[in-house]
Amino acid sequence: MKRILIFTAALAAFAAVTASAKAADPLPFPSAQVLQVFIATQTVLPDGTMNNYFAPGSTVVFRSYAVDPKSRSIVAPKLVKYFYVSIPNQPPLKYTYDATAPGASTGLPWTATWTVPADYPQGTVAFKTLLKLNTKRQGQFIQMPVSTAMLTISKTPPPVVSPGAPAGSAGVVQSGKLDLSLYVDSVAGTRPVGAPARQIGCSQTNVYKRGEQLVVRAWGTDLNTSDVLSNDNVKEAHFSIAGQPDTVMNWGAHGTVGSQVFFWTNALIVPPTFPLGEATVHVVFTTETGKTGTYDYVINVIP
Amino acid sequence: MRRLVTSLVALAVAALTLAAVASSALPIKKVPFTASYSGQAATKVDGTTANISATGTGLGSLIGAGKITAAGTGDSSQQPCVPFGGTGSMTGAKGTVAFKLTTGSSGCGDDGGHVFSVKGYATVTKATGKLLKAKGTLKFTGIYNRDDGTFSVKFTGTLKK
């Protein structure tokens, strides 16, 4: 009896410690682990300009790529049973595979085009990207819950800063067996230097003027463990742009207090002498076990 | 006399050789260590210096359930990640691990400076009990909520003894 009491007391103490630790633990986006097929989806204009505010009647291009965690390879068309975008109150929007399609890139070759109905409700669109492989493995993508950077329908959207970067090679750099799968996008930061702030800060864009704040956002998974990349398993993460010092990426909380999630970010003010035109943001993650993942993200710097 | 000197020299050489062999023969034991704690932390900013103190309870492998205490300072002029340093100790029923944070430890805050993601490395300066004489560096990661003062932290690494 005494043993049982001691065991119960120990169990209760352990539970208390665990519970109190859990209460303050970070919530990685999208979860601590991603066991399913990894999917990355961006919303762009047909010319490849990243954007998340669209007026009714305008065209949204969803562009994606996916990684099968089993084979640790980028999903090829022949492996796909279905791949579509699920938009509330809309029929499923099927993806097609064509890296030369409007808005597509070699790294994000799957696209689906949606013309926003004139009567579509204004507000955030909680879309999902859903995929099923012939092997029956499935995957799902949702956007990071930061309202200013989520797909939003508005009759008075902020002006689009364009033209977009030719999508080109934007996307995952590696081929063959991957160790890490990465999602990368960028937003216009709220603290430009020598340039006016965007109408809506932290909205998605890949077009910047000199002096604007390029904020790179990323999340990913370790395909060997299914763990989401976090401070726990990442030794170092950064992004590089030619002619600029590397910018370390930080694991931090974002979004509205109470529903914050953790992902990787950092910012760079586009220098006043930065060359105009297309530039590649090279994102690198290195894990504690020495595995690396890279992703090339393309921006366009305009006058 | 000459014999005596020769014997003494031989004895000294033998003793030194034995000591060298003995010390090199001692295997270095690798001890995996993990610990997690949660509790309350306070930050008091004076100019650009943030004075930090933290106490919490939790569990460390080999040292058992117990508490953590730590204190240090951070440079709050640097944003969004505040570099900080300091010392602390983890105490359990079966031992203690004292540590010093290495350069590069930092806390990265959200836009409002409410929630900080902390990470860094801690060099073990002294260990007692089941980890007696253990040395090495541990990685720590965690979160600090400045609004309510709560924190949670995990230590992982392999010590040598």
C-alpha cells in the first residue's frame, strides 16, 4: 500500500511538472511534428507577384510544391492521386503541373487559378491545399495564422507593388533525397528606412523598393524525424543575398497574442544602393545533427 | 650510493609511467543529460541593461526532481533578439549542476515584446552527486512570457566525466 501511495504521489508530481511546463511551451507552426506529406503553397498574381489581398473579380494563382516524407523526395506528377485547393464555398480547384504556367516557377510548379467571384464574402479566406498520393499518403497546407499575410478578399485592397519577379527558379534548391522540407515567403515589414510604409504592414510581397524592409518567413520539417524545425533541433538558420552580410533567422512568436505560433523570421532593409531587378534570397537551415536544407526565394527590387 | 640514486630514478620513472598509464587508461564516460524546468522569471530594465532572474521547478536526468535558479543581464538595446549572459544551477535530490551561459545566448521577442524565444549554451562549471566531475556544454531552449513572468526551459547535451 505504501508503495502504491509513493508511486501515485510521484506520478502526480510528474504530472504537475509536465502540465506547468506545457502551459508555457511554444506552439510551433503548424504543429510539433508533420508526419504527412509536406506542402508549401503561395498566393501570387499571374506574373508571379506575391500577394495576399485580392478584390472580387481578380485572379489568384496558388502555386505549390510537395515533399513525400517517406521517400524524402519532391512529389512528381505521376505519384499524385489528387491535388487541389479547397476554398470555402467554392468547388475544389485542381492543380496542374507546369513550371511555365502563369505564376508558376521551377521550384513551385503546381498551380491552380481562382477567379474570385464578384459576390465572394470579404475577409480572410481559410483555404487549404490538399494532396493524396497513389500510396495513400496525404498532406495538407494552411497559411500561418498572421492575419495581415493571409489570403484576404477586399473590395478595397491595398495597391499591389509590382511588377513581380519572374518566378524563375524560385523554390527548393535541392533535388534527390532531401533532409529538410522548407516553406519560405516574405512580407513587407512595418519599419522601412527612407521609404514609406506599406498600407498594410506584414502583407505578402516579393517586390521591394530600396529602403523597404524585407522580412523573410520560414518553417520546415526534418524529414528524418518529422519534427518541425525549431530552436530544439536547428543549429543555425540564415538567409543570404549577394553583396549583403548573412542575416540570421530567429525562431520566434508571431500573430495575435493568445493564438501565436512560432516560426522563423528576420528582416533586412533593402540598401539604398541595392541593384535593381531580380535578386535571390538563399535560405539555409542546418540542424544539430548536421543536416542542411536550402531554398532559393526570388525577389524583385524596383525603383 | 650510485645504486641508491639509480634505484630512486628508476622508481620515479616507474611511478610517473604508472600514473600516465593509469590516467590515460581511465575511459572518458559520456553522460547524456536532459532537463526541463518551468517557473517564474523577472526582468528589470535599467537603461539598456536588463537584469534577469529566474527560479523554477522541474526534472533533470540523474539529478532528479528539483529546482533551477539563474541570474544574469541582457542588452535590451538589441532587437528583436536580446543577447544575455549569466550563471545558474540545477539542483535535484541526487546532485547539482552549476552552469555559466556562453556568449551567443539570446531571447528573441515578438513584435510587442511579450513572448520571447530563448536559446543558447550553458557550460557546466561544477557538478555534484551522480554527475560529480561532469563537464561539458548543454544547449538550452525555451520560452519566456514577459506579461505573466512564466518561463519554461529545456537543457540537452552530453557531458563527459
